[in-house]
Amino acid sequence: MTNIPGTDLDVYPLNLGTNVFGYTADKTASFRIMDLYTEGGGNFLDTADSYSAWAPGNVGGESETIIGEWLKERGNRDNIIVATKVGAHPDFKALDAKTVKAAAEASLKRLQTDRIDLYWAHFDDLNTPVEETIGAFNDLVKEGKVRHIGASNLSGERITESLAVSDREGFARYVALQPHYNLMEREGYESQYAPIAAKENLAVFPYFSLAKGFLTGKYRGRDGDGGGSARAAGASAYYTERGQRVLAVLDELAERHNVPVASVALAWLRARPQVLAPIASARTPEQVPPLLQSVTLNLSSDEVAKLTEASS
């Protein structure tokens, strides 16, 4: 386990993404995925109140509902770090105080719990001053409904403003960032967010850690020869000269360490400064082992540098 600085939260170095629960993974598969993850030592679930409102017939909250049912059935709430988000649910698409508090109550009900361990501002709300958002988060923390807070898709400027408000007012402070970051998507995070994370000692939990599946090595070719799905099409966009360079090094290191390609890509992320636990999801139980294997894979400094250079 690794500690999130400034908190009492000790998390597994692989954050299980659950955006597929109630979407491409039904309840049975979702339960099995969480069982395998926790049996392997995992304790850190990442969800959002909006997952998965985009799927036909869904309204949002499906992932939280499944997690809540699993926590109740397994009786393991005290052993799990639950992180969820506010700001993108169709009924709670803002970060004003009233919306944040109402969204939190709805999430608590779906999760069947009395507290959210890490509550993320999912997307920014430029119509609401950061003082109001942080104030609402602070109220939730004081009430014991939220333990700690984090920022996901906010600009570096708004994150810095929020931290300044927290310091000035003595409010709860963002302890973590959740950026889009992986071997194929580096510029945005490394130029805008990495300096803030380093200066403020914020834990970093990257999402899309496997670049829409491209870094699993399954999708090779501009036509997305992994099966013709939308996922394959998205992953195939990375199959450029640079992408092929990255895959070549991943293949080499995967063979050297006798692990799946995905494990190497996640291990590279974990070796980056401030990154505590990459977020990765599994649509099927069979996809869980490569995620878990990344946790015990420690790349050498030369291997990290080789991947860093190939992805530059």
C-alpha cells in the first residue's frame, strides 16, 4: 500500500476503474472483477456519479449502484477506499454548493455508505467561483460525509486558485489530481499539471492509463485490427510511427520480464514522479491479472528512460 500525502488513506498502487460497470460489464462480471482485484490485494475503487449515463437506457449512477451492492454483499466497506466524482451527472452538472451537496447525498445512497473516501471535482464549472465549490467540499468534510477531495479535469489555474482558497480559509484542500496521462498522452499533463503536483505534493492518479486499450498491445494497425469496435477505432488512432516505437519497447520489456504489455505500460506510469496509482479498468475478469501484475513490476531506471525516450 502507498499513502496519499496529507491523508490517512493507504491505497493499492493500481486504482481499479469502474466506468464499465453497468455498461460493458454487467453486475455479475463487475462483482467478479472486484472480487479478483481485492483477492489480489487491491483496495481502491474509482467511480463517478455519471457512470454510465452515456449508455442507452442508463441515467447515470449505474456504476455506483453496483459497487454499493457489492460492498453490502461482501461486508467489506471498511477495507475499501471508495473514490467517486461530482460534476458530470445529467442531474448534477455543476459545482455550485447546492449541486455538490445534493450529488454527494445521491452518491452516498447508491454506494450504500456513510462516507466517500475521496471525492473528486470531475469537470470544472466556470460559472461557479472556486470559493463556493471548495466551501461546499469543506462542509461535506466537516460533516464526515467526505474524507478527502481531489481535482480531475480542472485547469492548472483553477486548481492553483482552489488550493490558495483552502490555505487562506483553512478549508479542506485538494490532495490529489486525476489527469489524462499515459505513454501516448504526455504533453498536457507534464507541461501544465506535473509542476503543480510537485510543488503542492499532490498524489496523481492518471486516467486512460492504457490509451483506450492501445497500450495493451491488442490493437495494432491503422484499421484497429483488434475487432472493429469503437474501442479499436479509438486505439488505432495511436498507431503512428511514434506509437509503433512505443509498442516495440513495450514488447521488448514485456518479454524480458515475462509479463503482459499492459503491465509494462502501467509500471512506467507508476514510476513517474507523484504518480501513486494509475487507473485502469477491466471489462472482463480475464483482464484483471495483467493489471495486478503491474504492481509488482519494478522497471529499472534504464528501462523507464527507454520508454520515456520512445514516447517523446
